[in-house]
Amino acid sequence: VPTGAAAMELGNISKPTYGPGPEAPGSSTPGLVTMAHGFLRLVQPNPLPIELINFGQPQNMFSREHIHELLLYELGFLVCAAIGVLFIILVPLVGCCFCCCRCCGNCGGRMYQKQSRRMGCRRRALWSSVLLVSAFLLAGGVCALISNARFSQAVKSTFPNVNNTMDDIHTYQIDFIINKSDVPLDYANHSLQEIGPSLGGMITSRIRSSTDSALRSLQNLLQGMETLKDSFGSINIGRSVLEELQSNYSQQLVSLQGRLNDTLQNCGPPCSQVSLAGLTFTANFSTIPGVEQQLKALSEVSDSNIENDLKEVNTTLDTIPEKVQEQSQEVVAKSQDQLGSIRQEIRNLQKELPLLDVEEKVGAFVNDATSALEEYRAPIIAWDGLRLIVCTLLCCLVLLVVLCNIFGLLLGPLGLKEGVLPTQRSCVSDAGGNFFMAGVGFSFIFSWLLMLLVMIIFVLGGNIYMLFCESWENQQLLQLLDTPGVIPNFNLSEVLGLKGDTANFSEIYRQCQQDASLWKTLYLDQTVSLDELLNISQYTGDISTAFEKMNITLSPISLLSQSQKDLLLGASQAGQPPNFTLTLEQLDQNITQRSLLDLAAELEQLAEKVDTDVKEDLENKSRELRELEKEMQASFSGPLQSLKEDIHSVQSGAAQLQSWAPCKAPSGYCSGDGGANLESGGLLWDSSCATGTVHGVEGGRPWTLPGAGSLHLRHLALPGQTTAALDKASKTQEFLEREMPNIIKNETWDFLEQLLDFFETYISWAKSSVTEEWARCKPMAQSLDNVEAIGCDYIMDSVNVFWFSLGWCTLFLLPSIILAVRLAKFYRRMDIADVYRNEEFEMPSAFNFYRIPRPSTRH
């Protein structure tokens, strides 16, 4: 579980939610947009002449060289404009001449059509061509209407979209970072208020890491001595019980032996071989070694105050947090005052950060731009409505020509009949031809007007698109903005309130597109030092000084006094059990020297051989022997078993408590002449090694002991529980006396480091947030992108598609005029007939080279 500064949840500045991008108009013609862009790039392949653009230079300062370069740059547009001017002049002039000639009967004005065999094929080819041209005209007119409506939609949606993109710039915030300073301050204040449990707990934990092991060893030692004392007491009680039982049953055995002796004498010679010797106890329980001395020594330990002293040590350790809390009140008060100063210092950070000035200036610019847009919104929309009507009418002129062609294409074939003379064509067919001629007339009348509109929009819209939109896309416009002096009285660094002249529009735009922070984008670290703004070392230094002067004094901790050590050491030596070897051997034997059951069985055998009077007496005595054996077994088995267990218990327990204990080895051997292997798992006592070295393993660790002559391994011993516990207590006591001041000092510094780490973590987080997260400038780049999308992708592309579609229609009016005039001849009613007959005379082969001229009739 994270503790300290790692447990603080500072969080991250949430990324701002930017407004939606500009909404595209409903209609779209991506194919025509691509074609228009391709045509513009073909017309204007040259890059933006940055060296010729200088808004601060007067017009009379342009040299001939500059004018020549400018004309070369605009050469493509000039050529297209010249072609448009020629079209505007020549087409009406040609139309006027054409009309005059037609009125005079020339140029097809004569209502006569020569008949031929291929008239049907020519008519169908012309009909298909007019249909195809009309389809192109219709497609161009429809696209022009769509782009015209799209332009109006783009203009109307410009204002809310621009306002939305401007609103994105106000997404910056500093309050989040400032308010998050409450987190480390609250953590630090809480740590100071809980300095007792915190610092006191740290000191207690450090001391307990040294004392707990010694305390456990001493408590286990005392528990072992108490257990050993109880075992010695059980031995003493068991001995008394056995002595009393032995005394009682000894009288019964003597009385029984006398009665058996009388019975055997009455039996006579048959019972003379029965011996009553051995009807006595095998062991003399009064000879069991006494343990009063051991009980006295161990009772002195129990009656001593050692256990209470050890509890007092634990109590002293548990009261350390309370003493730390009491003795640190003055330091806590001073530190809390410094926390208040730190809080105020961080609050003042908001006024000193330069980004606030940048945001204020950007906000002022946004407000001015929004106000200007709102001011011109109504007149722009009104003028755009008028423009929409005019452009729609011009598009309808194209559709009028298309409509005439369509009526001609429909009525002409519908009213035309094969084999009918041109002078006899129907009214429907004649109407179809007249519609073609009406379309031709409209084309001559309005084509120059369409070309004039196309030329003006093309020159203006194409140049605007190439100068701004195309230059923005290939970054040339950004290079122009980065060129010093191009825009008079404009300095990006001054606009943003930056020192020096380091602001670069291209670099700022590139980084803002990646949603970088303004701190990095504007290189504010070169003018403002965050280390100085977030410098709270003065206050943290005062906190450190206050902790240096804090003096924590704890009660002395004493595990054992010297008298208590002597008492325990003496008890471990005096508490060694006497030699119970003979006692254990006696306890493992039968209770009596001769088995009472065997004697009872022998009497039963005699009873079968003797007279009736003695037989009953022998059987009674045999039964009495069995009952006594059973009774003695029941009385002695429990005390005997308890005594043996107590003896084994005191032997093992005392062996652990003694100051030194002989070691046991899993195996060992003597690496010398005549040496014997040592018994595995046995006590290494009195095993000799003539020469060489004795080897063995104890606790998984190998040991060696050099041998010389006769070597007794009784000298190879390990410290017992008493000596180990006392040594550990002595070392712990020495450690506490020597290191207690250092423990208090070190843990105090650790607590101080944890306290200051709250602020170091916050300062590091605040720096990272200011430089990486705060004031992301993507709204700026997004606003420019949205303005570019509105101006170029929606408005200028609509303009480009409009002039491209209208120019497309205007150019296709020329083939429409020619083809419609030619096709109308096939459907209009002629005044003069031309009869064609496909007849040949049957003549010899010699005369096949000659044909009779066809007859024709003229009216």
C-alpha cells in the first residue's frame, strides 16, 4: 500500500473538450473541386512570391523587375483572362454576323436541304452529339446551382462556426493546479498533528526491531524455567506418593507372606518346594534423588520481578508515541505556521505566471474578432441573398438552353417521318427545329454575359485561393508570416506579450496542432524560471531548523539488572536434575522382585495335587495374590508413568536451560590413523582421535577440531538457552544505551523527509502540469484550421466549383450552337424540295460507266 507522498492523489489536468469543428454544408461536389484545383494549379504552378509581398511598401516603390516578376506569376491568369475577353467580344460579334447572314438567306438561312443517302446517319450522329453536349450543359448547370447554394450555406454557417472555434481558446485553467496544493498541505498538516503516532511509531518500531527478539528469548526462558519448576514439583509429589504406596503395600506383602507360609506348612511335603522369597518391592522409592534444591532455585526465579520488568519494558515502548506528541508541540506549531506561508506563496503563483497575460491578450483578440463578425453579419447575409438570386438566374439561362435542346431532341424525332419531303415535315418536327434555333439564339445572347461572370470570379477567386488557401496548405503563407517586416507594425512576440523576438508562427502552429502547452510552444522557460516561482525552500528550511532543535527524551529501557542475570544464570545451573539413571532403571522393572502372578499359578498347580482341605486354602491364597497384583498395578502404574515422564521432561528442559550444552552432530569422523567414525546423532562425549582432525556437521554447518593424542569432544559445546538469552539481552541493552539517541535522530529525519517529500512531489507535479498539461494551445491551431476550412473548403471551393461549372457550360455552348444549327436543318420545314431517287438503268456492261442524270423539281 503506498504511503507518504506516494499516496497523494494529485490527478492530472483533464484535457479540455473543444467545440465541434465547422459543419460542412449539406451539398458537396468533390470531383469538381478536385478538377477545379487541378486547373488552378495548371494555370498557376509558381510558388508564392514571398519577396514581392510587403504590405508596408508603397505602391510607387515597385520596380520594373518586381512588376515583371509579378506578371510572370500571374501569367496563367492573364492568359485565361485574355481568352475570356476574346470570347466576350467575338461570340456576340459572331452571333450578330450569323444572324444577319441567316436573315439574308446565307449561312444556312436558305430553307433548302440537299437530300443524300447518308442523311439518316448524319441526323442520328448530330442528334447523339447534341444530346451529349446537352447532358454536359445540364450537368454543369446543376453543379453550378449546387455550388451556388453551397456558397450561401457556407456564408450563413460561418458566423456560428467561427464563434465556436473562438470559444475554444478560453479552455485554459490554472485554478486546478493552485487548488491541488491543498493536498500536500493537508497531508503535511495531518502528519504534524499525528506526529506522536507517526514519528513515535517509527521510533518504537525501530527499537522493537532490536528488543523484541531479546524479550521473546527472555520470556521463553522464564516460561521454560516455570515449566521445569512444575516438572520438579511433580517429581517431588510423585516420589511422596510412591513412598506412601510402597509403605502401605509392604505391610500387605508381609502379612500375605506370613499367611502363605502357614498354608504351605499345613500342605506338608508336596508344598515344601515352594519358595516365598522375593515377595518384596524391587525398588526402594525412598532412594529417588530429591529435587528440593532445584525447586528452591527455580522458585526464586518465579518469585522475582523479572516478568513484570519485561512487561514494563513493553509498556515503556508503547508510551513512546505519547511522549513524542507531548515533546513536539512547539515544533508542530512552528511548522504549521510555515505551512500557512507555503500556502500563501503558492496562491501568489497565479499572479506571476506570464501565461495569464497571453490568455488575456488572446481573449481580447477573440472578443474583438467576434464583435466584428457580428457587426457585418446582417449586411453580408443580405448581400449574399441578392448574389444567390443573380447567380441562380444566370444558371437558369444555361438550363434554358438545355431545355430548348431537350425539346428539340424530343419533338424533332417525334414529328419526323421517313420518306416525307422536307417541304412537307410536320409541325411537331418543325417546332423541334425551332427549339434548337431558339437555344442557339439564347446562347449567342447570354454566353458573353456568362463568360464575363466566369472570368471575373475566376480571376478573383482563383487568385485568392492560390494566394491564401494553397499557400496555407503548402506552408508558404506561414513562411510569409514569419518573414520580418512583411506586415508593418506587427510583431508576434509583442502581440503575445513575450520578451525578445523569438516567436515563430510556423513553429507555434505546428506545436499547437499537436496540442502542446503554451509553455513549450512559446519557450516561456527562457524568460520565466519555474524554479524561482515555485521556490518554497525558505519555508521548508525553517521547518527543518525547527526539527533540528526538537529534543525528544525517552525513559531508559532496562531489560535485566545484573542481579537478575545472576539469578537466571544460577537457576539454570542449580536447576540441573540429579542423576536419575538408577531411578529410571528401577522404574522400568517389575514392582516386586517375584511376580505375584507366577506364584499364584504355582499355588494353583499344587492345589490340584493335594487333599481337599489344603486345596481350598491354596486356591484362596492364589486368588488373593492375583487380586493384590491387580490392585498394585492399578495403584502404581499411574504414578510410575507420571514420574518417568517428569524425569524425562526435566532432563530435556534442564539440558536446554544449562549455560553450555554438548552438541549433537548428524555424523562425524576422525581423519587420522586409528580414528573411528562417530556415532550419527549421538552425543559427542569422550570420543577420542589419536591423530588428525575431527570433522562433523552441526545445524547444517560443518565444523572441525584439530586432534592431538587423546581428544575429548566434551569441549565441543554450544551455548544453551540461558546463556543465549542473557547474551542477547546484554547485547540489546548495550545497543540501546549506545544507539538510542541515534535512533531518535534518524527516525526524526526520516519523518522530516517524508513531510518535505509531500511538497517536493507537489512541486514536481506542478512543474510538469504547467509545462506539459496546462494551457494547451490546440484551440489556436484548431481555430486557424477551422477558419481555413470555412474560408477555403466551404466558401472558396464553392466559388471555384461555381466558376468552373459555369465556365464548363459556357465553353460547351459553342459546340451546342454549331450542332444545334446543323441538327435543326433536319427537322425544320423547308421551302424548297430536293428529290433524290436511287434508281439505275439496266444497261450492258459496256455502258455501266454512264448514268442517267436524276430529275429534280424546284419550286
